[in-house]
Amino acid sequence: MGETTVTTLEGQEQGAPQPVAEQGAGVAEQGAGKDVLRRLRAPRRPRFWFEILLIAVSYWTYSLIRNAVPEQKHEALRNADWIWRTEHHLGIAVEESVNHTVNSVTWLIIGMNYYYATLHFVVTLGVLVWLYRSHPGRYAATRLALFATTAVALLGYYFFPLAPPRLMNGGHFVDTVVVHQTWGSMASGDLKHMSNQYAAMPSMHIGWSLWCGLTIFALASAPWARILGLLYPATTLIVIVATANHFWLDAVGGMLCLTFGFLVARLWFGSLPYALPRRVPGTRGAPLLPVKA
């Protein structure tokens, strides 16, 4: 039997190959789409006031969402008991000993209280400013890693509410801010009602400090600065445990969030942030290196 063709009103057969002009238009549209994506992903010189506004709005949104998560007290306390039992099973449940030992040295624990309350913000903002001034080509990708880390942490606060050790039922942890009456911490004391007390997992003190430490270690030229970069997250880990604000496993959660953040940056920019050119391509003194597709 002969093949039957169906003719449209315009007289063209359905199923017939598209005209060369239409094929060319499709290829052109795909090429234009790739060019737009490449332009969006290409490192560009950050704009100061835009970055200030972006960071302020982003942190305000993060705080708003974090504190809007219902304080599921009973579930948070139940999860804390489960974490504590799990750590005992793993043989790493030493938080209480660390808390009591450091608390016995008044000047040390007071210093850690202020460390917990302030450096979390001061060092992170300082590293962002340093990146902006000295590594503009890497700034956007490294900032994206930080933002993605912080955003995914909100899922942990919502789906796994967790009480910090200092709020555990029947626990013997010392709430060092209350005992020593230090100021500034949103975790306890007079400001505790302004912050969600049951959002301990993951620890963004670890997520942010590790982001800072890795960035400094990878990009700083001075050996002493690179050493400080490694010491900062390690010290933060001791501080969050000594002040009874987190379990060890909360720190693991923060590390996993940071891994996700770097993965997002890698997928978007086609390279890890630290592997991008230091200067923005096309600006004075910067190499014209292509961005991977």
C-alpha cells in the first residue's frame, strides 16, 4: 500500500523535516540560551552597595525563617535524648565533661561566651570583605557556597528540632551564659526569647567557621594566616561544646551543610570557588580565562 500523507492547511506534510531556516532558528535560540547562562555564571566585579544590601536582606530572611519555625519543645527534647544516647553508643559523649571542666576556669569560659556571641558574625563578615577586596573573581562563588550552606540549614531546623545540651531534661550541663551573666548571646540569658532555642541541628557556628577557615587556608599567602584559618573552626568546635550550646553531632550537620554549599557553587560556576581566577576576567590585570560550561 502507498504511504498516506496528511496535508495541513498550509500545504505542508505532517512529519516532514523542518525547513533549514527553522532548524537554524532553533540552534540560534539554544546558542542564545547558553550565552545567557554563561553570562550569568561568569565572575563579575561585585558592587559594594548591592553586596551590603544582599547580605543584610539574606541574613534578615534567614533569621526570620529560623525563628518562624515552631519551637517544638517536646520533640526537640526527645531528639536531644536520642542524640545523647547515640553519642554514648559511639563513645563520643564527652560534652558534659568538657562543659564542666572549662566552666571551672572562670576567665576561660567567659571568654568563650563572648567568642560564641560575637566572632560568628565578625569573622564571617571580615572574610567576605577580604574576598571582595582581594579576590573579586572568587567572591561570588564563595559567597554562593556560604548562602547555600545557610539556606539548607533551615531544613534541619524545621525537620529535626533539637534542644541544645544546656536545655536537656535531667541533664547536668551548665548554661554558662546564665551562670556567668555574660551579654550578647542569643542562645540564652535575656535575649533567649528572640531566638529559636530548639534549632541546634545543624550548627551554623561550625558551618560558617569552617567556610571561613577553608577560605583563608586556600587563598591566604601568609603561612600564619593559613594556620589561623585552620585553628578557627577547631576552636569554634571546642567553644560550642564547652558552652553547652551544641553536641558534637551538630557540628557534623554543619559540615554536611557546607559540603552541600560547595557542591551548589561547583555546579553553578563549573569549578570550585578557589580554583576560579583571582581577578574578574576582562578587568585590568586579570587573565581572560573562560568559565567552564
